[in-house]
Amino acid sequence: MPAIILVVGLILMGIKFVAWWLTNSNAILSDALESIINIVAGTFSLFSLYLAGRPRDVNHPYGHGKVEFISAGFEGSLIAIAGISIIGKAGYNLLHPQELAQLDLGLILTGVTGVVNYGMGAMLISKGTRDHSLTQVASGKHLQSDAWSSAGLVLGLGLVYWTKINLLDSVLAIIFAFIIIYTGYKLVRQSVAGIMDEADSELLRELIPFLHQNRSPNWIDIHNLRVIKYGALLHIDCHLTLPWYF
């Protein structure tokens, strides 16, 4: 699936750049630039999934799953850089406004890419959640964030189209740039938490019912429960109290 999404992403990126070329819109350019990040991050994610799927070896006794956290952090950093670049471009055009053209066609193309991105993001999140793959979940959330950006973009550019106030285009681009930067920050934060083995209370809540379902009558108590994530693999460490006669 990641390879298919990468190919579709290339097509969508081309459509967005065509929309920007037709309209000369900073807001659409911000959307197109984020698509470049999607492609670069998608390529790295594809490699990280391949690496994470390799079997354990002498040098990596717990497997290679930690690379997924690196992949998510890399993607988040690229997203944040794209947001900063958009702010610079839009800020320049606030001081030096430019004419917009063919906004109606640009709105249609942007709307189509947004719908496709949301669908692909939903599929990736579903598959990533099922496979416990942070890389796929992160990529899916990124695609859905891109889709919501496209939806807001369509509404904002629709306002520009009807009011003829071109300055709104740059303002809109800056707003979406901050949203993009925040998305990048969350991915980096999640990546660092995984690398540092930060306690995951949500994962523990999922694990405890599983332990109860598979509980042996001879288990008296489980304590000092710890879980370390290695991509899709979990290393569970705990103290188990058994009857004295064992």
C-alpha cells in the first residue's frame, strides 16, 4: 500500500503545481509544497517499513522497528520546514501583492486532491493501527491534515474569488503554514517519545485487558509492568508473583 500511495502522491503533487501555475496563488503553492514533503517522507517511510520488517540479528536483538520512530521524526521535521518556507513566501507577497487568475479551476483541482488525500490517509491510519506501525499512522495523519488544509483552502480561495481581495490569499497561506508546522511538531514529539521509551498510557490500557483475558489461574499478581515499542513489536517486562510451591 505505501508504494501505491507514493505513486498517487506524485500524481496529486503534479495536479497541485498545475493549479498553482494557473492561479499564481500562494495558498495553493503552500499546498503544493507540502505535497513535495509527502513524497520525500513517503519514500523514506517506504524504506523504513522495509528495514523494520527485517528479522532480528546479533546486532539488533529486538529487531529494527525503532527506525519507524526515526522516520516519523524525519517526516515531522520536513513538514515544519515546509511551513516555515510558506510563511516566508506569503510574507513577501503581503508586502508585494500579485495578481491571481483562474481561481475557479484552481479550486476544483485543489478540492479533488483533498478528497483523494483524505481517503488515502484513512486507509493508512486503519492499516497502521492494525499493524501497530507508527510510520503508517503518521503518514496517514499527515495526508488527512493535508486534506483538511485543502478543504480550508477551497473555502478561503472561494472567499478571495467572490470578494476579489487578493491579499486574503497570502493571509490564508500563513494560517495554513502554522497548522502545517503544528502537525510537524506533533510528529516529532511522538517520535522522540518513542525513541526515549516514554510511558504510553494508551498502549497500557489496551494491554491490560489482553493480560486479563489470558490470565492463568496460578498468577497471583503482576506488577512493575513496562512496555517498550520496537515498531510493530512490543517488548513486555513485568514481575509475576506465583504460588510459593512453584
